[in-house]
Amino acid sequence: MRTLREKEWDIPFTRPEIPAALTEAGYGPLLAALLALRGCRTAEAAREMLDGGPELLHDPLGILGMDVARRRVLQAIERGEAVAVYGDYDVDGITATCLVTDYLRSRGLRVHPYIPDRNEEGYGLNCSALESLRAEGVSLLITVDCGITAVEESEFGRSLGMDMVITDHHECKDGELPDAVAVVDCKQPGDSYPNGALAGVGVAFKLVCAVDGDAEAMLARYADLVAVGTVADVMPLVDENRYLVRRGLEKLEKDPLPGFAAMLKEAGVDMRRLSAATVGFSLAPRLNAAGRLGQAERAAQLLMCRDPDEAASLASSLCELNRQRQSIEIEIWKQAQGMLAGQTPDGPIVLASENWHQGVIGIAASRLAEQFSVPAIMICLNGEHGKGSCRSYGGFNLFEALSACSEHLIGFGGHALAAGLNIRSDRLEDFRRAFRDYYLRNRPEPQPEVSCDLLLRSADVLSIQNVRELDRLEPFGNMNPKPVFCFSGVRLEAADPVGGGRHLRVRLVVGSARLDGILFGRSAQELGIRAGDTVDVAFTPQVNEFRGHVSVQLVLTDARPHDPLPLCRRILDGDESVRWAAADYCPERGDFVRVWRGGGGELLLPDSAEAILASRPTGMEPERYCLCLMTMLECGLLQSADGRVYGAHSVVPEEKADLEATALIRTLRAFRN
């Protein structure tokens, strides 16, 4: 099993860009540097990202097929037709179903919300459900968060005399679309809508905006539903989505639906710190648990109820379902670990069992993908057939992979990062081989598992004011992640277990400053660190207020024994861009003397960075040693055939070398000062 000590880190050793235009506009250095990293280098771009308002909302009629869909829904309202809203059992589908149902009911229609049973019916449209809805008098069916691949089902619906409006956000299969009255999906061929990353609830919201004609009124009414579905489906929180979610979080805080208010209370959420993370970790799992265990209608009932007492009862039942889901998940996880028999897979994981719960295997697949850094598919077998949940890793495109292996599947659908499939049991081995072969041919470039936005050389920048200002980047999520900073080569003064040993409280010495931090879910032993060590830490700072005392605390995402090799390699390669990061290791005269005398005046350097570091004087930091060597190379005390430090040998100078006059030392001192 892989441990945290084996994770690859990406530390930016180059000097952060802090655009003058941003600091002159009043942005602090931390926020300005992060804005620059996210493409905002002017005050105007920063204001649009941080404070963008309704102007970020795009015209819903810009989505291909929306005008036809709008006209058909208005016709249904005019005629007083019976309408079905056919959704999905995840949070995105549930919120979308509730949104469209509530709006159409407010327009006087008789509406049948329909969410298929995950375990009995599976994802998407099915003909039996269409027959039942038609028998209830439904003449118009609107799909939300599903339907883009329902080619056969749409033909069947038309044969029943039922019109369909498809609204979805999933990928289209080879351009083949359902023959519906209207197909509204930003991913369909020919669509030019500016935001191709709307959630299913986002597309549903755009439909009611198009029908109603007052986007602001619809946002004031449904922002919390849109935000919860968008965050839960891990849609990019940029552009229009960012504004939608920000408005939704405001509504959740000030005027939530009774169902959301009850769930927030049941989950014990601190309403003073409501964020996208609150949705992701408190609301979404409870709503999802209902769908995973075949009771999505209970979640929909909660979101559409208006009675606080009924909402409290339903919220309590969803929390109990979530606890059941967690228990089932743990058991599936143990079984999956046993099937892998302690082996580290060298390709994608494809596991199958007749004993798994269909609604929970997707979570286990996600955990496997994260643990082993490969795509994972878990398949629940039932006789001759199996249903699988697929999760990607490292940018591998699952939808394209499943398309390439589709000859072995009954069907599939989803996104690049998450998908579902149906398969015959006797094709499982063929699919496993084909999927593995495709992965090995299209293996993505390895990605670092710990990616830091900025390397900090001093604790001074972590002032309360600078850290508070980072909250302006909320809501955090896909494509707008919570910022991660790094200290490299700092001393770990203390590392104490807390929370029954489940978490770790640390104290770091950074220059003359001491900083407290917390790392959740890990122990010092797992990390391979102990008090007194020199360490690297990745963290997000936050302002902590306790009993009137306000301080900056570091919430660590990872920690490891200090690894000098990446920076040393770049120093030895002559990379001038890392001199800023190396400035604190600027050598003094005594350091050069130690290096020269250590070789007895006759240095012969190895031909690899690892071997060079192994040859350094005892007790000298590797970075300082490398800077000594590069300075000596610059002033002629070391020479080599190709001018590089690798394989260089010492040369007795004809006259005294002026080490302080070298460009390297001057640059390091300038950065240090």
C-alpha cells in the first residue's frame, strides 16, 4: 500500500509574480500572487473574478435547442398539460428535479417528479417508467441531468404520444442525439454557449430562466438548489458557475429552503463559516445517501417540503441513511482490499462482485483511484449482468476509454472523470483486458500528488490581514481550488497526536517565527517525521479565533522529511529561475573553505546530483553545498569539459578568486535582503 512518504510534490521554486497593477489596486501580496496564477493580472480581471455579478450570467437562449424547449414548455403551461420531470438519483439530478417541478407547479401545472430507483431501474430513462407516466396522462416529459443518450427511449416515448424535452450536461455518444422535441445540452455538436460546464441543475435553471424571462427572480428563488447541485457534481467554479454558487451560498446562509436549513442544523454546521466545502462535506453526502440506497424520493421530498417540522424529520432520516451508507462502504472497501491482496496495481483497477451494493461502489472506486493513482472500476454483478461505477485519476478520460471498449459493454455514459457502465458477466474479462490495453496506450503523464501554489520563504507574509483576504477567492472548488502554500526545509519543533491519535498538531519554526498547525487523519509515524526534524509542509492558512485570541493557524494537507533533491538538481543544472528559492542558503566565506578543504584542494565531482549531495561536508545543507559548487564553477575554481558542474574538477587559481563578485552570489544576496 502506498504511503504519504512516497507522494510526489510539486513545489514552485521560481519567484512568485505579484503584479504591480494588483497591489496598486489594494490587493495584498498573497492574494495578488494567487490571482496572477489564476490568470488575473489586472485590477479589472481581478474584480471580475472576485466580485463579478449578474453580468456573468449568459443568455439561456444561447444554448442550442433552448428556444424550441422554451416554446414547448410555454405551450404546456398555456394548455394546462400534465408534465413529468424525469431526473437522476444523485444530488445534481435531485436538485434539478425539485427546481423544475417547483417552477412548473408555480405556473399551475400538474407535475409528476420522477427519479428512478438506482438499484431497480438504474440511471436514465427506461421504457417502463415512460409507460407508467403516459398512463397518468403525461403529455410532456422534461428530463434533467439525464437523457442525452436515450435514443431508443425517446423513440418509444414518441410512439406513446408523449413529447420530450431533453436537458442534460453529459457527453454525447458519437453525435447521436435523441429524436426529441428539443435537446438542450451544451456538449451537443454545434452548441456555442460560453459555459460548457453547467451542471445538470445549471441547465435546468437555464430552462426556467428562458421560460420565465426573469433570470434575477429565478436566481433569488432557486440559487441554493443550483449551488448545491453544481458543487456536488464537481463542476468548475469559474465564470457563470462561480457566480451561481456564490449567490447560492448567500441564500443558504440567509434564507435557505426549510429542507436545507434542517440538514444544516442536523449536521451541526457552523453557519458563520458556510462555504462550498460545507456543501461538499455536509449536505451532498446526506442527499446522495438517499439516492445510493434507493430512496432518492425522500431527498426530493425534503427539498420540496415547506413545513419545518416535516423537514427536521426528513433531515434526521437522511442522516441515518448516510450512516448506513458509511457502514456498507466500509465493508465493500475491506472486500476490495482483500481482492487486491496487498498488491500495487500497475494499471487500471477493475473489480467485480455479487456481494456489493450498487449504490455505494462509486465511493469505493474513488477511494481506490486515489490510493493507487490509477482509474478504478467496481462492478456489481447480478446473474448474467453487471453494473459498474468508474472513477478516473490523473486526467485520464474515462468517457473516451469506455467508447473505445464499447464492443464489450451493453451501454455506458457519464463524464471524462466519472462514468457508469452496463456489462454482461461473460464479457468482463474481455473488457478488463481491453480497458487495460487502452489505458497503457493512453496513460496520462504522471501528476504530482501534492501541488503547491506558492513557496513561502518567510512567515511574515502570513499576517491576519493577508490570510483573511484569501476568503475573497471563495467559493473554492474545481478549477478554483483552495490555495496551498509550502514551507521547505523548516524545523518541526513539536508533533503531538490529538483526537485519540487520529490527527496531528504541529509547531513549526520558520526563521524567527513559530507557527501552529493541524494535520487531519494522519500520524507522525505515517508521515515519517518527528520533532526536531527538518521538514517540508504543504498547507492552507486560516484565521483562528478562540476565546478572544485571534491567530493564524496552518491547516496542513501534507508533510514530509525535507527533500532537498528537486531544488538541488535545478541549482546544479544552472537554472537561474530558482535562485530566489535558494537565497536563504547563500554561502559565506567559511562554507567555501569547508568545501575546498574537504576535498584536500583536489575536488572531483561525481556525474549525478544524488552522488554530489552524498559528497558534501558533514552537517552542511545540500542546497548550500550546491551553491558553493556553482559559485566555484563560475569563478574558475572548478572546471569541466562541457562547462557543467557534473564531473568538474578543482583548479588551483593563478590569482585569488573573488567569490563575492560572482553573479550568483550577488543575486542570492539581493534576494535575501
